[in-house]
Amino acid sequence: RIYVVDDYDEFKRRIEDGGFFLLRVSGAEAEARIKADTMATLRVYPFDGEDDPGPCIVTGQPVTGKRAIFARSY
């Protein structure tokens, strides 16, 4: 139940069903917006994950490092 998501609208829909989501985020502002919009929070940056450059799921700003894992607590 770990999913890779690159579209914010898709993430907001899929988080309703639970699970863990690998997202690119550009910093604290993006994290705060994700929490405000979905009640999901950053859990961890995986140690063994590879760098996966691309745009932030929220802001579109470039992200050069690893994806972060977000989830809701129930």
C-alpha cells in the first residue's frame, strides 16, 4: 500500500482510501499545504530510496532529492 503519485488532485482523491504515498515536495510550505488540504503528514524520507528529480507535487518547483512518504494517521 505504497503508491507513487505525481498529480496533486489524484493524491487528494487517493489519500481518502489510506496508504502511504511517495511524493516530491519542495519544502515546508508544500508540506503545510498538503496537511491543510488532506490531513496527511510527512512520515519519512526513505534512506534507501534513490534520488528522483522532478517537480514538486504542490508548487511545481524543482525537487532534486528523494521522494517523501506521506500518510494520514487514523
